[in-house]
Amino acid sequence: MSRLVNVEDYRRRAGRRLPKIIFDFLEGGALDERTLRANTEDLQQLRLRQSIMRDVSSVDLTSTVLGHTIRTPVMISPMGLLTLFCRDADVAMARAARDAGTIFVHSAWSGTPLRTVAAAAPGSVWAQLSLWKDAGLVRQHIERAEAAGIDVLVIAGDVSASSKRERDLHNGFGVTARPTIPAALNALRKPRWLANFAFGPKVTFGDQSINGEPMSLRQMERFMHESENDTVTWRDIQQVRERWPGKLAIKGVMSAADAAAARDAGADAIFISNHGGRQFDAQPSTTHALEEIAAAVGGQAEILVDGGIRRGSDIVKLTALGATACLIGRPAVYGVVTAGQPGVSAILRILAEEAATALAFTGATRLHDLNPDTVAGATPGALLARAGIRLHGL
């Protein structure tokens, strides 16, 4: 069997281990998947300027994000129901992040309780918060985060509505799945995954229960439908800000106007994300949004970004364009499906090594030495941001 040397190798191996219905759920996006593809394609189209005859004998990837010093230049984004892919996936990812000196963001829709994940990797876990329709559930989750010693909350801002994912519809996938006959037959040919699903921990929401008992799949589906809140406004963010003593990041920001609103509502970080192309298929890539938002924010808030990162050079590009930190989602799943915690560690190591090499080729030795000039063809807005000129009145 060939060696696994990059993210794509792990992706292919994970694809062989997962049933098609589950792998399509992981890989798929909304509607025509244009935004999903744009995330990767826009990053690939950017080029870095090489700078020679520089002393790059000591490359340092350390950076500081919302008060946390991280040794590796990439963090792990929140992803719900990771137990569909691998038992103990959340704990494995959190521990791999801890060992790499970085951060794992626990999803509000995780199959593993926040307290369990936080205890497995103290100081390396942030918590995602969803502004559910029931204010009591929101309050309870904030209290869980405080009790678990979490100091950064990431509010999911892009889940007030959702779009159809046609791969899932074709396969008959859902929380209460009714798989097609071909999808079911394919799953039977994946005994390792099937054993985990049949005999492993029950798939449920780790922090949500009914009368103290884990929800059934049907109850989970009802909970998701009944909890979706399409009345959320920036006032809700302000209320969390008033309640939460730690740092606050708003995820799902894709425009300069929303970046300004997030900052005004008390956010410490703008989290640029289009949900991996899984929600709204008529919007730009996160790379495109980063250039606009970095030009607008002008250092007034930290900037996090995910979407499409498959090479360490992608991290260098995004950092040069103004990102404080970068995050991955699917690549971490490829790692955990392939080899558990060591697989996630390998993904983080591969990206860090590639980032260090790309950084050296640019002539820089530290991430914060990068600037938009490092990226060939950076937009005028990004160059203005470097000069301290902010756009859109921010």
C-alpha cells in the first residue's frame, strides 16, 4: 500500500473506508456545489512570490490567536456529528490539536459532550454556540462552556437557513436515513465502518437529551427542525457578549458590512466561513471574502478563515492576505477516518511542514512577516489594507 504523504492521499484512503453515502455527506455541498469548488480553486489560483538569498534557517510558525499561542499554523473548525465517521472522533481531533500545539473547535452539534472533549485536551478546545430558538438551551450551552473551562466561544452565524444538498438527497441520506438500495449495498461492503456504526456509541447529540436520555435519530431530526432560529439578529450577539466573559468569534461572516456589524456587536474575531460550501451556493469563496474583509477591518479584530485549505502554501497565502489564523474541516476528517488520532496528527504535521517550506521560499521566517505583496496578483483592497487604509467606512 502506498505511503500517505499529503492531504489528497488521506482523502482517497478515507473514501475507500467510508460508505459512499457517508463520504458524499462529507464531501458534498449545497445545490451545484459552485461555492464548495470555488473555495479550493480560488486558493489554487493564487501564487506566492519567491524571494531568494534570505536566511531562512530558522522558520517559526508560532502565532497568537485570541490569547492562545499556537505552534502550528492551522486549527480545526467545528464539525457536527463526527461520530458518523469514527467513534471518539471529537476526542481524537482535540488530542491531536493539543499535541500539535493548536486548537480544536467543538461543534454545538457534536456527538460527544463538550465537557468530555475539553477534559481530553485542556486549553486546546474552543466551543461553538448556536443561537437556538429556545433561549434556555443557549444559556445552558454557555454555562457548559464556562464549567468546562472554555475561554473562547464561536457563534454559528450562518445556520438560520439551510439549502438542500443534492448528493444526500440522491443517496437518501438524513438524520433518519432512508438510504437507496445501491447506497445500502455499498455500506455493507465497508465492514469496519459498519461495525462502528452498529456497535459503537449511539449517534446522538452529546450535549442534548430528552428527560436525561440521549435522543433517538427521529428526535434528533425533530430537535434540529424545531431549534432552527430564523429570527436571529445582531442584538442576540450583543446579549451573548454581555453574558460571556471570554473571547467571542462570529462564524459565517462573508462581507465587510457583516464584519463591521460583528465588531460593533462585540466580537473579538471575525470568522470568515461559508460552511464549506454546504449552506449557500451563490456566494464567493472565503479567499475572495478575506481580501475584502481584511481591507475593511484594518486590524480592529482578529480574522479567522476556513474553506478549501489542502496545502500548507494555502495557509501562507491566506495569512499574507490578512488572516490571523486558518482552520481546516474535511482534511481532519480524512485523517481520523484513515488512522484515528495519529491520522489527524499526520494531517496537521503535513500542513505545517508544507507551510514552513512555502514560507521559506517567500524569504520570510515568521508568519506575521507576511503581507499582501507576498501574493502575486493581490487585489488593490488587500494592498490598501497593508498601508492601513480601510474601506467601506469601517
